[in-house]
Amino acid sequence: MKTNTILIIGVLTVIVLAVIYTLTGTDNPETYIENVEKERERQYKFIRFNVESPLTDEQKRTFGELEYFPIDPSYKVRAKMVPLENKKMVELPMTDGTLEKYLQHSHAEFELKGQSIRLLLLQSQKDPDRRNFFLAFADATSGEETYGGGRFINLRQDGKNSITIDFNLAYNPYCAYNPDFACPLPPRENILEIPINAGEKDYKKEEG
């Protein structure tokens, strides 16, 4: 399975998102929306045209557009990072039945839509940058409006004890487009009962 490709693209995405977080660190909602739209356009071009895209050649020929929830700035939150006292490696199940190791690093605690939320932040053992984090989550929209296997957000720590999480930038794993790719499933700590009506919706394959 093409897990190495997923990691490389993930690292590049973290760099892009770090720039976006800098650009969207503003109270101006128009600027924020504009920058999220630019990121979505970048993602569309990658999926549609890049040779590393998970889409097959047949899928590319009939590919229309990526579907998203409307951009909602309230889904960009500042979370407190609470490091785990006993950090340990955990094996996440992959969609192909294999396992992949991640380091359980800390919990991100924040308020969203009146709810107190606590999510587990992971680090890939293949990523040498210790300020990069991986968030895989599922919610009440999973299997309905969004991909049943959950969605991902690549994060970069931007405070001493805090991190920005923008659910408007949540994206589908490659296996949502192509089952030939193996993707990690969200840990049980990150399966939310509430809906996260932000980010990318499920991919609908067009009939050619």
C-alpha cells in the first residue's frame, strides 16, 4: 500500500497549513474565508492533476469538484495541549487491516459549539519534526455527509502549550477516493458524538 506517499504529502501539507494559520490569524472574516478558499483550490488542483493524486486516471477524467461544508470561522479553535505523562507508541488499525505506529503525545482540550472536547494528538514515528501533529477524527457526520472512516487534520504547534485546530481544513484520507490506499482509522478517543459540520464532505465517484 502507498503509505509512504501519504506521509510525504502530509508533511508538505503541514508546511502549507502553517502558512495558512499565520495568514488567518486575523479577526477579519473575509481574509480568513479567502485563505481557506485558496487552500481548498490548492487541494482540488492536487487531487485533479498531480501524479501523486489518489485518483485513478479513469476517476480524473470524470472528476468534478471536491465538496465542502460552508466555511464557518467558529470551527477554528485554540486548544490547550495537555501532554501525556506516559507517552507511548500505539498501533492504529489501517483500512486494509494492517497496523501503523504513532506516538500518543498529548490531548487537545477546547470548547466548540458549547461542548467541551478533548482529542488525542498523535505523532508519526516517520516525521522528524516534533512540532508536527496528526489528528484523525470521526463525528456524527461520518458515514452520512462525510467519509465513514473519518477525516484528518495536519497540525503544527504554534504556542508553548497550545495549538490551533481548524476543522474547516479537515480533509479526506486517500482511501476515501481509492481503496488501494491504506489509511489509519481514528483512535477511539477521537470519535465524537457531535457533528463537525466543517471541512471536506464525502467523495462521490462520478459515473463515466
